[in-house]
Amino acid sequence: MNKTPRQIARSLRAFRNVYRLGLLHCVRILPGDAPCTAARSQLGLEYLGDKVPHLPLPECTNERCDCRYVPVGSEQLRGLNAAGNPSSLP
């Protein structure tokens, strides 16, 4: 599913906010099902919360970009559930 520019901007704002709070270590870009060369070059790269590139990447050659952001959080972030409450999971 292709995200709209508005959805991408919302994701980036959320990443920056949790980064400022110390909950996010970095963000990775996960290539889609048929990744372009630019997406494949992102494997293993991690971006700080305030340095995350916009998707699609400027060098993307696919008609539809299926890449997505993957947050790499702190232990504190992993301990929160979607409601923002402490999780009962270990």
C-alpha cells in the first residue's frame, strides 16, 4: 500500500517526537517487495530520529514505492503498548 505524502510526514513527525523524548534510538528503511537499487542500498543503515530521509527516496526508480520506516526503540519504548501505558509483556 502506497502512503500519501501527508501520511509520510505524519510518520516522520512521530519519529522525531519519540526521538526527542529518548524513546527512539534510530529508524531504518525497510525495502518493499520489489525494491529499487536505492532501497537496497539502505539495508543496514540507521538514521537518527531527526535525520530520517523522506520516502520515496530521491533515487527511487519504482513507479510505486513500497518501502516503509521501521523504528528501533529503546527498552522503554518496547515496554509501552499502543495506548501509551506500560505493557504487561516482558
